[in-house]
Amino acid sequence: MNILNCLYHAEGASIPVAFEIIRKTIKFCDLKTHQEKRKSEVTKNELMRDMLKTCQRNQLAYKYVLTDNWFASRENMDFIKLDLKKDFIMALKTNRKVALSLEDKRQGRFVRIDSLELEPNTVQSVYIKGVEFPLVLTRQVFKTDVLARICENHRTRYEIALSILTKSIM
């Protein structure tokens, strides 16, 4: 069974505040393998946005939405920032393309994140295609992986973002 959950993290504790069971009710045949597969009528991204709407209706007091790269779409970024009026921190795939200035974005000059020489503990202002507001990119190195993290709020210093991220992966 697949479950999508929404956790509220504060003072060292994580509390579930919403969850959805992923119901894969649509049967289809995979054209490559000819195997029967199932898929959901509603995407995980749609379920995540619905859970966040529920948190808003329930007046849950939070500052950030933290997601992995599965949810780092333009639509989700816009929804969190423009509809919910919240900040976010998201993991990005390193092959994601960003513009390093507004002028680069206007000219269509985008580069892959993994081509940037972004040192750990630093931030870089970037633009993503289709997202109207600038974002802050930081690089986080783990023992087995390097993750690019995007943060909407320019006022969020690297230390605060790192503190939030560290708590989320422990």
C-alpha cells in the first residue's frame, strides 16, 4: 500500500497532520513489457496540494513546506507561494535547468544545476522556467549523494535552511 503523508515538525517531534492512501484503481497494459499495471486517478502532486489546502483550512501554523524532488514542479512552487502564501524548500534533480539572472531567463539561457560550481554552505539566486519569482539554490553534500535544494524565500539564510533540512532527514 502506498501512503502519502504530511508531517508537522516542531521542537524535535514530527506529527502527522494529513495522509492519503494512493489508490491505484486504473488498470492498463504497459506497451513495452506487456504487463498489466495500475495507476491512480489522482496524481501524488494533486494529493499533496489537497493535503496542504486541508492544513490551511485547519489553520495549522507553519512557515515552510519541505518536499523531495518528486514534488519540485513549477505548479507546486506556484501553489505554495502564490495560493498558500508560504515559503518552501525543495530538493531538485541536478539535471534541472536554471537561469542565473532575470536577463538570462528572458533570453532563454538556462544551465544545468550540476554544471554550476556552487560550493557547499553558499547560496545562488536563480530562476526556473515558468516560475515568476526568483529562488535561492544551495548545495548540500551527504556521504552518498549531493542534493541541490531550492528555497523560495531570499531572506532564509543558508544556516536556517540547513537547520530545517537536517531535521527533516534525521
